[in-house]
Amino acid sequence: MESSKILLITGVSSGFGRALAQEALAAGHKVVGTVRSVEAKREFESLSADAAFARVLDVTDFDAIDGVVEEIEASVGPIDVLVNNAGYGHEGVMEESPLAEMRKQFDVNVFGAVAMMKAVLPFMRARRRGHILNITSMGGHITMPGITYYCGSKFALEGISEALGKEVKPFGIAVTAVAPGSFRTDWAGRSMRRTPRSIPDYDAIFDPIRKAREEKSGKQLGDPQKAARAMLAAIAADRPPTHLLLGSDALGLVRDKLSTLEDEIRAWESVTVSTDC
């Protein structure tokens, strides 16, 4: 087994966070997981008496994050890996969805993740080692109608991850954006917030996509346990990837997007270069 690491994972009560925590514990790592309640803290820590630690933290409580990270460093040990997993999906046509829903979506999926990164970076930079995994989505590469705010948040986190990776590479710190496709998690179920529909014009494009998502929920091809093992492989790698797609659906859809983008770039190339002096 590779040397034991300390992983800080946000949102370990379910989904990818719980699966990764369990696989990491089974591999001999220590895991500090953030949860939303004292009851969830007790439940998570029952997974292992000496390797599972929980901290009650809402990633949108930006003022609390630095103190929690400092306490973990002091009492548990040096954080080797931060996994920004906490997040949720917002479903809603943009014209129908209030700006307040966008702010909530970005507070959790983007600002919360960035606040966590800013909190661990001084420690990782001082040690000249560390790894940050940001769980994004294939929705950070491809888009579909009806999840505009969600895709926006994941595109933002993809860009932040890639740029940050270039900033911290000289300090021995790696940043990996992990983009899962459709997996058997709560994302499309209880974890998704939905804005009520109000404009019939959008029914034709929105309703079939929602119906397909609801029918597929719980039957997705992706296995969260296998996703967790893939993330552990990235963590163990000497040269971790900047971007890691998970799932054959993500692979196919992102390749199609890149191919379409290349075709469009080629079609408009003469206009593109016409702007040079």
C-alpha cells in the first residue's frame, strides 16, 4: 500500500463524498469529512475509531472555514489532499430561475470550494506538497437546457482549477478537476433544487430532458464506488491529471463537444483571423 495520507473531504454524508471516504479508509488513509449536523458527525466517525474524523461545517460559512482547517492541521495532522465534493444541482430554465437561486448555486459549488482551497493552500505551500481534487461534472464541459446555473458553476470551477494548478505547480501542489458523468448518487433526486416552471414556451425543450433524467435516476451507468477508486488512483499518481473524466457517457459527450467546437472554429476561421492588424 502507498503511504497513508490525510484526506479532507467536504460533504461525506452521501454520494461521491461518502464513497470516496469509505474507499480511502479501506485503503488505510485517514479521512476528515465535513458534515452538516452533530448526528451526521457521530455517524461518520463510527466508520472508524481511529481514522474517520468529522467536522460540522457548511462550506458557505466562509468565516468559519479557516479556523476549522487550522484546527484539523493542529489536531489530526497535515492535510495531504483536499477533495471539494460538497455541491448540489439546480434545475431550472434560466429565464424562469431567480438570481437568488444562481447565487446559492455559486455560493456552494464555486465560492465554497474556493474558500476551502484558500484555507488549505498556505499549509500545502509551506510543505511544498499537496493535492486538491475538485469534483466538477461533465456539465463543466458540456451543457444541456434546464441546468444553466449548474453548468455555469461547474464551468467556473473547471476554469479555476486549471488556472490554480498553474499557480501552485512550482510548490509541488497538484490540482485535478474530476468531471463525473451520470452516476447512481442523489444528484438528480433529493439533492437537486428545482425552480417551478412558469413559461409554457420552454415545455418542448425542457420536459423531455426532465422526464429522461427522472426515469434514469437510480439506474445510471456510473458506480460511485468505482469512481472513488478512480479518484484514489489519481491521488496516488506521480503526475496527476489536470482533468479527469469519469464514465463512458462523459467521455462520449465531451469528445462530441470538442469535435463540434473544432468544426465551428474551422468554419469561422477566416472571420477569426480577419481581426488581426
